[in-house]
Amino acid sequence: MASPPTQFKLRRVDSRAGPLALVTMDNGEDWQKPNTFGEQALLSLQATLDAIESEEWAGLVLTGKPFVFAVGADIDEFGEISPERARLGGEAGHVLFGRIRALPFPTLAAVNGAALGGGVEIALHCDYRTISSSVRHFACPEVFLGLVPGWGGTQLVPRLVGAERAVQFIVENPLRQNRMLTGAQALEAGFADALLEPVEFLDESIAFLGERIAQGAGKREPTADLSDAVEVCRKARSRLDGHVHGAAPAPYRALELIEGAAAWTLEEGYRAEEDALAELLPGLQAQASVYAFELVERRAKKRAGLPDSEPRRVGRMGIVGAGLMARQLALLALRRLEVPVVMRDLTSEQVDDAAAWIRDELGELVRKGRLGEGKARFLGSLVGGGTDWSVFAGCDLVLEAVFEELAIKKEVFAALERVVSPECVLATNTSSLSVTEMSADLEHPERVVGMHFFNPVAILPLVELVRTSATGDVTLATAWEFTRKLRKTVVLVRDSPAFVVNRMLARQGAVVTDALDHGNTVEEADEAVLRLGLPMAPSVLLQLVGPKVANHVRHTLHEAWPDRFPLSATLESLAEGREPVVVEHAPRTVDELHEAVLEAMADEARHILEEGVVAKAADIDTCLLLGAGFPFWLGGITKHLDQIGVSPRVVGRPLAQIRAALAPTPPEERRDP
């Protein structure tokens, strides 16, 4: 449900410097529904400016509701937009924000919380800026959405902080998984004039402006040296070619606008931004971003397909294993749930080393100012474990994170069932194995569920929640609530080899390894995939995952679907530490390989949907956006394949039209612990 429109609320504040206009942006909701700028919000700003311009003021302070400044344009108004309306939207923002900039007295933006996109841009139109030390999100993420900052950002940011920092802030940070600045980082970069503590933030911001007025400080013009803008943008284009491979027009357009800021008047820059919006906003990529935003911010949080059963409380958690994945999971659970976490491995040294690593990581968070020293000591005291299975007695949920061998995982579950209560949820972090087979020999298979986290756990937000035909409703509800408290996004999937993300990536990988088997170079195979604008080349991903693991997944999928997942001589060789193997010299062009990748992924998405692994194509897109880093401006993969006509050609219809609701388990076959 959309938030109410943001209102600009004006009140008078008397100060020693004279009357100040205090304007608060507020949509009447709490921090979970932040201020945005839609048509109604801009009309409210217009009315507020009319009132301000009709009176005498010593200065103006602009701030937001508690914990939120403003997060930019209302994305709900972007869908199916025409070039003319996009241009008018840009012009409206320029006119209104320009009126703030033109006020005849000093103005200050008191950035008290999250400031994104248009929120940053309205602040840049003020003469001064204070920012709270509690701010964690200060950014212009438009390039991440296939757009450019369109309300003065591409012109004012370089004028304020220089071309190098403008390129980093507007272009490169969004392409690095949408990296954002904290309040302290924004101050250091030159975006703010003062960093203030949150307790008395507004009062101190008002005092800050009052002092400037009393000192005779007036209006300000940003005057950064932009003599290097052409060279800075030239180098940035070269880096960009290596990152997105020309797949996205928005970052290139943003560089043009940043470079232009060195030569244009501000009004000329405004017109150039409006031209860019008219071109980009109605385009395929920006419209795909609207779709992607809807998926990850709304649809994925609606408990789609999950039962209404009451979840059980998880007051003690167990993790089988003490390797890197297990450690990351333990650290996350400690930080988010603050409950005892016990670990078990083959030797005491392994468990002790894992606990020491976790405490070191907590200490690093203290050093970075992200965790209090007392809290870190408390959390560190909650982790323990040993080599005996009895350490898991009393756990409400145990998650196994051991080696990807079905026989080993079955042994783990059998051992767990002997020591935990019948109500304890048993979860597996398997990336490809059958959860059904894993739990087949248990007395209570209804309490087993798959919870596939992605590496690195702290960064990638997706968890594929895997339901077997035996998984009980209470088990599923408990696992979902547990994952939600970890601040992860859940997509419900039916038990199937490799589930969604790894299955789609493995199908893509099958094209890549086939190309290497037939004489294509690694560089050619990488380029064929990188044309999608993905953050990582297949060769780099293979090294990150490990050739042995990738080959193991391939074997798992080959057993299920040998025609679509053939074994590869190259992958077998790499898994054994040797070089690629060319079985036949018949290389294809990069264009042919790229088309083969698209067709293979369209075909695999069709199979996933027809098998009912997920309910809709949107679920596949959510998985790839959050679990594999697919760019927002692709909208995932099925949206892209539908937009460019590949899926209608390969599948016979758009993937979005395939509806394959998850088949419910008959009540008589479903049990709960």
C-alpha cells in the first residue's frame, strides 16, 4: 500500500537572528514509510514556498520527520510514464528546488535521517547542510535504477565536491551494490558543513544557522574546481566499460552531465537533466527497475505462499559445523536475535577457533563504531559449543552447514533427532541437494526445512526457504519468522535440485563450459555473460564458489536433467586443479554465445515455473536480484527476457504469463511436530 503524500509543514521559530521558517517534510507515517516526492508533495512544496515568499524571514531550516529526511521521487509514479510527463516532472523539481535556492536569506538543510535521490538534491539547493551522526543512508542511487539524478544532482554535486567525488557518488557507488554514505562520510566528502549528534540535532541545526546569520554569512555558491572534469569523466568511462560493458545507458549519461557541469550554467544543466529523464525514464531499463523495486520492497515481504500458522519462538540456536559459512551464520544470528548459539564440529579446536573468529568480528564492529563494547562482550559470551551432539539439547532450531554430501547430511539429521526435542526445527543450508531425501529416514520429517543462505551472508539478503511435501506449516512459519528477524528476504521454493538461483546460474554456466569445451577463450565466455551488466564474470564467480563445488552442483543437476546440464570436460579438469580441456575446436562468436545464454536461461525459467518450484516468474527475478546481484535495471532475468523478446521466441509466450502456483500438500499427508 502506498504511503500518504508528503506534506511540507511550515512553522515560525523565533531566534536571536530573527524569525526562521522551519519546514518539516512529513507524510504522517513512521520511519518504515519514508518521505517521498510525488505530484502531491510537489504541490505542497509550492504552496509552502508561496507562503514563505510572502513574508519576511531571517532564514530557513528544512528537515524531515523522525529518522527520515526524504528518499526522493515517488517510484509509484514512474510506471508507464511518457517522455513528456518525465520531462515535466524534472522541470517541476527544478523550478521548485530552484525557488529554495533563490530565497533572499540563508537556508539550511538539517539532514536528520535517510536522504536519497531527490532528498539529497533538495538539500543541495540549500546554502548550508548539517547531518546527523545517526544517518546511514546518504546517496543518489538513480543509476542503480537505470536513471540519473534529475533534480539538479548531476550539476550541484560536482560544483560542491568536485568531479572525482561526483563520479564516485553518482555513478560508481550505485553500481557497487548501491553503496551509500554515513553521516560522517558525507561530512568528510564535503556534502555537509557539520556533523551533529541526534539527541539535540534540530535545535543545534537551528542554532548553527542562527550563528551563521549573526556572523553576517549570507547566500553561498558552490565553487569546486572543475578544470579536471573532462579527464576525470574520460577515465570513468573506461572503468565503466569494464564494469557494465555498455549494457546500461544511464551511467554513461550521468558522466556526460557531470562533465557538462564544468561548462554549463546551472539552467543549462537543468535542461540537460530534463532531456535525460525524458529519454531514460520511459525506457526499458528504468521501467524494469520499477518492477524490481516492487518485487524486493513489497511483494517479497508479503509472506506469499506461507501458512498462517503461529511460529514457535527461537530462544536457542544450534549450528552444525564451524567453517566459514557456519561462522557467518552464527555471527548474524547473535547480532540479530541475541540468543545463545551453540556450534558443533569434529574437534574442539575447530569450535574454539570459530568462537574466537566471531568475537574478533564483534570487536571489529566496535572499532568501526557500529556496536557498543558492552554489547559486543555480551554477544561474544552467548557463543559456545563442542564436539558432542548433546550441545544441541534445548535448541529450538538447528541449522546444518556441513559439506555438500547427502550421506553426511543424513547422518547429521539422524544424530540431531536423537538429542533435540520433537518441536525443534531442523534446517539445512544445502545449495543443491534434495531436502526430501535428507529427511526421508527421520521419525519427524515434518520439522525439516531448507534455508539456503548466500555467501557472503552479511551482504546478500536472499534466503531460499525450501519446503518439502512433508514440511509442516508450523515449521515453515517458524523458519520464515526466524529468517525475517535476521533481516533477510525470503522466497518460498519447492524442493528441487539447486532450487532457483543455483539452477539458473548453472544453466548459464552450462553454456559457458560448453564454449570452453569447444575452443572459446575464457575472455570470450566472460564477455558473453557480462553483456547482461552482471557484477561478476563467470570465471571470477567460479573461483569464488570453487570448481569442485560447481562441478558437484553440475553432477547433481545432470542426474536430474542430463540433456540440459551436460557434464563438462573443462569443469571436471578445473575441479581436479588442471587446465580447461578442448574436446572439439568449434568456437562460437561472442554474439552467438550471448544469445545462447539468454535462450538457455529462458528455457530453464520455463521449467522452474512449469514444475511449480516457485509460483511466478517474479519469484525467479527476486531470487536473482537478491541472491546473484542481477542489476535492478534488468528487472531480474525473466523481465529482461520478456522485454527483449527472447522468452516468446524460446518458450512461446512471455514468462510472466506462466502461472504455476506451488502445489499444496494434502492435509492428511502433512504433520507438524
